[in-house]
Amino acid sequence: MQLKNFLILPFICCSLSSCNNNSNKIHLTKVHNITTAVCLEQDTLTTNYHFSRSTFILYISLDNKNLDETINSYVESSSNLIYRLSLTDYNEIATTYNDDNQETIYPVISDNNAHLLFVQSSKVIKNQSLNKDSNLEQISKIVTDNTINTKIYNMNIDVNYKKTINGISYIVENDETNTNIIYKDGELNKDFFDNSLGQFENNENKLVLFSRLSCGDCRNLHSKVLDDYFEKHLDKSYYNFDLFIFEYYKGTEDQQKYDDSREFVKNILKVGFNYYEYDLETKADPVKTEALEFRFPTLAVFNKIADSIEKNDLIIYSNDTITQTSTNDNSIYYVEKSFYNDKELYSFASNDYESVKSQLEKYQKEKVIDFLNTYTK
């Protein structure tokens, strides 16, 4: 949400750990056709992003082949995403991250055991030491005890991109794989996107969130709507297509990749990103105006028509603008620009900014929940 001619208030992120009764559990994330834990690599934008933003399970390995294979068997049988780092690599990353933030956020592991870390938005919810002889049932119980069994699918993992580590072929996620989610042979291509959605059942809709967790509105969508909704509806699912890597290219010599990511989404959604301008004085019908670039976060529904996967509907969360005007010597705040075409927004006008903001946020939440109720199953 944007505000013109007004002091921008500090952003407060209400995380899962503080907003519900499952503060000691994290949401599970799944990947279609995943067969191993997903290896992260040191000194990559991808690893830094996960450590600073993501909710994830991290397996800290001692390179014990039996335990590594047990973890891989669990991942393959459950489709649950677990990341992997060696103990040495993890401790180096944790030390650097803690030093940069001047506080201990990630524990340095010194007991010479393998561990499972359950991380919620850079906060370690649970640090579980593993016995080298832990079996599949024990691993499954540890994960079950520390997670909420949500059906959130990660679309960024290339299950065919693998490297051999200590004799085991692992799926790897790095900057290259995250960049290639929009390309094939150097050209914009949606094959990876389509494949990451998995198989469609007859008349099935699949909900995709286009986001990046460094975006304040994206974090708000999670904390104020999605986290609670999908905890209450464990039978429903959505897919997360995270374009975070392309934000790092903005303003660099790789600016074209950033531009390509915007063009890619526009091509998939096949619609211009339009907003509506409101005139408080006349209260006329809102005027449609084309937005200049792609907006985060966008929820879109896809279904399969013949052999083609097509967008069916979409909704943009937040990104509305509250502005200040003067009427009869009184300062009035109102919604000047919105992606919603609804004259009801005129009724939010008030000399109290917080009142307008609160009414708009309630309205936005209701619209997203209506959208989810309509299209998720």
C-alpha cells in the first residue's frame, strides 16, 4: 500500500510465530517429483535469500551416507522440501550471517551431530539433533511434530538439475537454477513453469502466487491472509513462483534479466496490469489506467485447456494508494488508486489516515479470501 503526501509508517511484519497458536511449527512446502534433499551452496544469492527471508527445513549433514540416504528417502516418499548443507558449510554461513546481523540468529553447531533446523522467516523454531542411525520413521515423526501439513508447492526447484556429492546425486538450487525458471536455451519460455505445476486433473484449478519475500506487500499477504487461511484449509493448495533472484539484477549489468522476468509474467498472464483512479470530489466511476510494470504479489488461477495451461483469473493484493487532499479546510484521506474497480472505496474517505488504511486492508483481505474460496480445492 502506498501513501502520497503523508509520513510513511514503519512496516511491521507479523510472522506466523506471533500471529497464531502454531508458533512452534512451520508450514510444510512440497515439490512435485522431488527425489532428494535440495543442496544449497555457499556464497550465492539464493542461499543468502533463504537464510534471510525463507521458511524452510534445513538438514545439516555430516556426510554420513546412511543418514543422507534416509533423509532422501523421506523427501522422495513425502514430496516435502528439505534443504541440505554440510556441517562445515553451514557453520561458515551461520557465523557470517550472525556477525553481519550482530546477533546469534543461527546456532553454530559444535556437537558433531547431524541436525534438522526448522526455520520461520529467519527465526530458528526448532533445532533437532539427529542420531546417525535415525530411520525413516523417526525422521518422519520429527518433521510431523514440527510442521503444519500445508500443501504449499515450491515452483523454483529444478528436480533435474543435480550434482554428485559423496557418491550421491543431489538436486541443487542455486542462482543459475533460479534464473533459468523463465528461460530455455536463452529465450523466454514457460515450459519450466508448466512442468512445475504437475499433472492437472479434469476441470482442476491451480492457484499460483507470483511473489518475492523481500516485498513488503508479499509478506503482508502471507501474515495477514495466506498463513491463516491455509492452516484452516489443509485440504487446499497453492503454488509459489518466487522471482526474488531477478530483483538482484535490477540496476546492474544484468538489468535485462530483471526486465525479462516482468515480461515473462505479463506473457503468462496475458493481461495488462491496470489500476483505477478515483476522484473524491465527483465520486465518478473509477477511470481505468494501465500500470507501468508488473506488481507483487499477484495470485493467478490456471487450468488446462486441451494441451495448453492457461490463466483463468487473477487478483493483485495491496499496491493501492492512499492520498491526502483538502476539502472545506479539512484534510481528507482517500483511496486514489486501486487495482479494484469498486465505488465502495469512496466510502473509506476520512480525516483519519489509520481509519482509511484499516478499512482498505479489511476490504483487500475479504477480496482475496473470496478469490481463494472460489478457486482453491
